[in-house]
Amino acid sequence: MNAMVGDHLHVHRNVVGVTEADGEIIEVRGEDGHPPYLVRFNDGRTVLVYPGPDAFVEPVPH
């Protein structure tokens, strides 16, 4: 998985009653665009994320 600052991270949850999480990548801490990513989610939380197989990056034009 590769990302750049400004890209969006989408996390699909496979748990009943738990909504999906979407946020903007505000910092890439790994080398060459690799995780971990500091993500500001739409609910206001800012979290350091190592995305799993239930996540994908949506690139935005830079």
C-alpha cells in the first residue's frame, strides 16, 4: 500500500453495527509512501494507522 499526504483512507468494517471509517492522510511516516499513516478521520479523531486488508487508499490529484 502506498499513499501521499492528502490521499483518503477508507476502512471497511466487517462487524455488524460498526460503520466504515474514512479520513485524510495528513502524514506518511513510512518510507516511499508505505505505512504507518497519520489519519484525520471524519469524526475528528487523529490516529496513527497501519492499514489492514479491509482498507484502501483513494489517491487524490496532487
